[in-house]
Amino acid sequence: MKEDFLSKLDDGQLKAVTSTNSRILCLAGAGSGKTRVLTTRIFYLIQKFKIRPENILAITFTKAAAREMLLRLSLLGTDIKDLWCRTFHSACYRILREVSNKKEISQNFKVADQITQDKIMKQCIADLQKNRDFAYNLNSFIEENNWTLDLFFEETYKLIKECKSRFISLDDLVEKAKKVRDDEAREFLRLVYLIFKSYQERLKKLNIFDFSDLMNRVIFLLENDKSVSGHYQKRFEFILVDEFQDVNLSQVRLLELLCSAKNNLFVVGDDWQSIYGFRGGDVHHILDFKKVYPDCESIILPYNYRSDGNIVNAASRVIKNNSRQMRKKIKAFHPANGKINIVRAEDKARGDSFVTDTIKKLVLKGIKQKDIMILGRTWRVIDVFLKNLPKLGLKEVRITTVHGAKGQEAKVVFIAGLYKGRGGFPHIKDDYEITREIRETNRNERLEEERRIFYVAMTRAKERLFLITEKDNQSMFVREVSRRYVREINC
Ligand SMILES: Nc1ncnc2c1ncn2[C@@H]1O[C@H](COP(=O)(O)OP(=O)(O)OP(=O)(O)O)[C@@H](O)[C@H]1O
Ligand SMILES: [Mg+2]
């Protein structure tokens, strides 16, 4: 055991780790040590209060984050065998297996991963298209609105997921359709309804849960069987949640059901980094935490320990352009050593070459490949690096979308594809009129979410940040990075 683990914390962090309050909210900026605090608190509970690891449930959003957290704990010297450090989905999966086992419910169910879910939904659409009316309606809808089949699929999928995370049933969808004013939006809902119905029937026939159904099934069991909820409330004395700004309604419901008055609930998050609105994530859950738990202790962590001072200051200024946010004062722990590089390329190809050439140079200088990260708003922007870097003998494991980089950090970060318009960043399609009415968000809210995604991207960088844009096609976000923190490069 490392004796000095508490001495590495600042005052706010120490308070968050050691507080005995049973409801704690730690709302703090990027790189302020939220994940570090959460991990250290688990270690502290085990060491100081002799809490058994099996009585702790730690929830994170990605498998990578769960693995990272377990690694950090094992380095601190914790026996992690019985500790549950899981994503929401993986926790629900385990619970459902355990409950099925105990209650002698059939164990035959399978859980569909993302690829299988896509496949099943595509099969449903293909089958429905065998019906002449459906095929005609779908084709007319796509043509009249100038959509592609891909876009239709993407939007349908998103809507179905969102319905599930907000407990909107097929019947509710019909009711919703009645209230929608726009003809095209109503037609879209009618098509989605048929696909949703067929998708559910198919899942049932195959005895498969998708991620959302898995979660909703566990919620159902906890709501309706006191022996199940009692068991898990007793077991998970301590519940800790990372990235709480991105929880959706069903995730919050799950936590409520696991958390009786006796349980200890500790959540950390940053409203400025809420980036899952499209999946039903709702920043209000973190902002309203104090309303739901009036006795909760609120802890602020003011320092950013991750990034160079220029990066911290520039990113904080960018996010100030959003109207919906908690005002937070973020102080950079590190001084301003280097400027942010804005790379203005003649065209996309030159921008891409700049990135590969610079990476080659950095690696020659001794920077490890694992310390370099390439981020894009969408996979399309960064695909080229997945293809080209291996040809140069570079294994750049860390090429990802911004959503995939959540919670992570790297010494050097490239944000590619900072263009305006289609395929760029902000990534807002113009042909959203229809889904906009259905999903009740307006363009400005979407733009603010895009800005938060940009903020997340910037704040991954520890030392050096490169923003790759095109000379005559510059993203509005590049212009929001104040010139005083910037070095300009033309290529
Ligand atoms: N007290 C501290 N002293 C030195 N370094 C620290 C301290 N607290 C955190 N760090 C370091 O700062 C970096 C950011 O910490 P961490 O990842 O926990 O922040 P976070 O708030 O979870 O960030 P994000 O909002 O991106 O998830 C890590 O490298 C961490 O080791
Ligand atoms: Mg974190």
C-alpha cells in the first residue's frame, strides 16, 4: 500500500476523497482530478473504513475508462477482484445474469453489441420494404426531403434509442405523432413507428436484448421486486459515478433504484463536457442534483492539472460563448509554456499531410506514440490517418472521435477537420428540420452541444495542441480561440 496517497491531493480533492457525507456532488472542470478523486476515494474507503470491495459500485461511461480505473486501483494496491467498476451496460448485464440465476429465470438471453443491433435494425427495414406501401412511403419521404437512406437510418436509430432511454413506448410514439404539426415530421414518425415495432418483435423472437432494453429490464426488476432492489441496495453500500453530466433518464432511474436513503452516492462531472444529448443524455441531471438531494455536499475543484496554461485559458474562453452553463472559475495549475497551433492548410490533403509529417518529427524527437492523439468530430475525418499512418510504420492506437476520447488525455493532441459546413465541426446538418421538431431541440442548443464537444477535444491536450483547419473554410470554433494564445501555421 502507498501510504502517501492522500498527500498528492489538493484541499478540494482531499475533501472529496474523505468526506463522510452520504450525498456528494463534485462539479468541476476538465482535468481537475475528478476521476483521480473518484479512484482515490474508493481506495480510501477500503483502507480507512475497511469497506469490502464487493460493497462498492463504480460506474463509468466507457469500457476503456473502467479498465483504466481498475488499473489505477491495482497500482494503489487494492484487491480489485470483487470490485464492480463497470459501465452502466455491463453492470446491468451482470445484474440480469445474477437475478436470472437466482430466480431460475431462463439464462438464454443474449445481448446484442452495437454491430448486431445495427444489423437487426437494417434487416427490419429491408423486410418492411418488401411491403409495397412501406417501400413507396419510405422512398417518397427520402426523395421529397432530400435525405439519403443512410441519414434516414441514422435518424431512426437515434430516435428509437432516445425513446427507450426516456421510457417512450410505441403507444406514446403514436400519441406524439398526433401532436406534431409538420406533415413530413409526422410521416417520419409513422415510418419510425413501424420500424421500432418490427425491431422489438425481432429482438423478442431472437431472445436478444439491445443495450437500452437490458437497462430497462433491470429497472423493471428493481421496481417490481423488492427482494431484488433490497439485495442490491444492501450490496452496493457505496455508489460512485464518473461523467455524471452525461447520464440519461433511464440511467438516473437505475441509480435511484439502487440508492436507498442508507446508500452513499458520490457523483463527479462537468456540465461543460455534456456531449451525449443525441443519446438522451441530459445535463439537467447534474445541474439539478442539489434539488433532488437538498442535503448533498457540493465540492468544487478549481485547478486544471492536465493542460498547459494557454490551453486551459483558451478553452475556458471558448465555452463562455455558451449561454446554458454553470459559471466556473478554472485556474491553470501549469504555467503557459507553449502556444496553441492553428494550422491553416490550402486544402484537406495538405492538412492531413501536415499531421502525419508532424507526428513523424515528434516521434523522431523521442515523443512516444502513445502520447499523441488524433481527434475528429466524426470517423470520416480521421479515417485517412487509420489508413496512412501504419504505412509509415506508425501505430497510432489513439485515433478516435472526440466522444471516444472522453476522460482521456495525451501530451500532444491534433484536432482534425475544423471546417465549416457539411462534414465539418460544428457538425450540424441543415436537413434536420424534421427531426428537430420531433426531438424538441433548436439549432442553438445543438450548436452549444457542438461547442462542448470542441471544449472536450481541446482539454484532452496536456502540452501541445494543433487545430487543423482550411484556409478558406474555417470552422467558427477556430475563430473563438483567442489570438493571444495562438501561433499560426500556414501550409
Ligand atoms: N493534485 C494533483 N496533483 C498533480 N496532478 C494531478 C492532481 N490531480 C489530478 N492530477 C492529474 O491531472 C490530470 C487530470 O486528472 P483527471 O483525469 O482525474 O481529471 P478529470 O477531472 O477527471 O478530467 P476530465 O474532466 O477530462 O475527465 C491527470 O493526469 C491527473 O493525474
Ligand atoms: Mg475524468
